Amino acid sequence: MCDPLEDIDVYLRLAEETGMKICYVLDTHLHADHVSGARKLAHLSGAEYVLHADSRANFVFSTANEGDELDMGNVIIRVLHTPGHTPEHISLLVTDKTRGLEPWFLLTGHTLMVGDMGRTELAASAEEGAGMLFETVRKLKSLPDYVEVFPGAFAGSVCGRALSGKPMSTIGFERKFNRAFQIEDRDEFVRHMLREIPTPPLNAKENRALNMGFSAGAGGVYSHGR
């Protein structure tokens, strides 16, 4: 389960109805636009809660690093560290061995979205985040054009600007039509990402603090691996 919302009843009900076990619950990043239900879902389902190893969270979680793989039988999920929207952001490259041995689709969270890239100032300075995001773009551009892209937000979200209402795309389509994804020069990319930054999500700092395991406004950092 990836990036679950706070209301987790639907996930538990679907797991029960389909007879499927939830083995992993992942957050692509420590969100600022909503309170995640991931820790609660992992606790109630007996699943592992997975975050990037550098996540500065105040609770125990299973760590994920670049290139790590989660083996789910016919499905393999490879972790890509894709910072920029937040420093700890990951994307999940999915291969279904019943279809083929090449990756099929990518869960991009709030990094590469349909029509734009995710905003960069919610967990770092806007310029620092944009610099990290440029390196992430270079990494994602190395993927084949046919890889499908499933982002965590689309039109109406405050986590991007020129977002499409279409919930999915491909690397190739975004390479051709996504202005931010096309830019090859780092300085030009940073300037592009600093233009017209949207209004911050409501309660952004409080939401991120809660998702890190702190009371809103609390300080301190802590993380712990497997």
C-alpha cells in the first residue's frame, strides 16, 4: 500500500474482501498536504512501514535505500531515491514478472506528475529542493519511454502547478510535453521551479510534523532502521 490517506478503513476492507495480505505500507515522503494513515494501517494489518532511510521520523520504521527491492512474489518493487519535493522522497519502480522482466510502471508520489514536477519548498529552501529535483529528473529520464507514471496528485492539488486532471501518463509522454521535465540545463530548471510557487497547503508544517511523529510545532529528529 503506497501513500494511504488518513481514513484507512477502505484499505482494510478491500484486503479482507479480496483475501489479500498487506505486507508493506509505504509513504513516498513525509507529507505536508495531509495526515498519512500509513503507520496506523501498518500497525493494524501487521505490515512493515517503509520510508527512505534518511527520513527524520520520530518512530521506528523499515528503511529503504536506492536500489532496494521489495519481493512480493510475481511483483518486484525497486526503490528509487527521488529527492526534490522533499529530501527523503522515493519513487517505486514496479515489475510484474507475469508480464515481463522489464519495469512496467512507476509510482512517483509528488515528484514527476502529469504536466509538471512537484513543488520544492515544503521541506527545504525552494532553490535547494529544485537543485535536488533536477538530479531526480535526470534519473527518471533514464527510464524507458513506455514506463507508465502514476503520481500521487493531479489537477486540484496544491503540490504542483500545471497539473493535468489525467491520473497517469508515461515517461515518454512527459518527456515530450512536460515543460519542467524537458529542461536540460540545471540553472534554467531551478529558475523554472522558482516561478509562480503555489500557495502552501493548509497546515503544511503541522501535517509534516505529525507525519514525522512529532506534535505540531515540536522539534527534534529521530529515525531507526529494521
